[in-house]
Amino acid sequence: FGYIENREFLDLLGIFHPKHRDDRVVRSLKNADLPVDGTMSFGKFEDYNRKYPHLFYPAFRVQEKMRDKFMGLHWWKRKLAKYEEVRKQVQEHDKREDERENRERQQRYEVSKDLMKQGTD
């Protein structure tokens, strides 16, 4: 999913917490083990979000406010439910397609195995 540079990550937190007066934010930043190579993978970013949810709370609060102001929370709830429904349908379709391809592959294998057997008789 990509990466973010440590500097960009700290800039982002600076936007979320401009005064850095919150003790939890300061403690979290002191405890944060930023990658030595200077880049943070999406997985590491997710880990920070789980470990220090208060660091990203302002972003989620903005998202919630935007949803409330643009189309309303009810519309977004329906939209997200529809998205989840379609995602499940796509997964089911992909699973059926994989199963069909596997059956066809198995049939081709059986035919070729029979042909090979006939050729040795």
C-alpha cells in the first residue's frame, strides 16, 4: 500500500496536534519507534494507529464532521453498507470463478492423463 516518510508522518501529527501540549501525544511520540531507514510502511502506520489511537483521532473526527456536513451520516452509513455488500459479492464471484477454473484445470489434467495412458498402451 505504499509508505510515508518519517518526516511526513511527523508533519501530519504536527497538523493534528499543532501545540503538542497533550501529555499523551508527547509520551506517544517519545515512545514511537520510527523506522531507521526513514520510511514507514502502511503496516507500521496501522500499528501506530492501533497502539496510539489518540494521535489520529483528529483525522477521524474531521472525517465524521465531513460526512455529517456532506450528505449526512445516514447517507454515508447506507453508502458504506452498500459498498460492503458489493465487496462481498465480488469476493463470492471471484471464489466461484476460481473454483470453476480449478475444475476446468482438473478436467484438462484428467483428459491429458488418459491420453498419455492410451499412448503407452
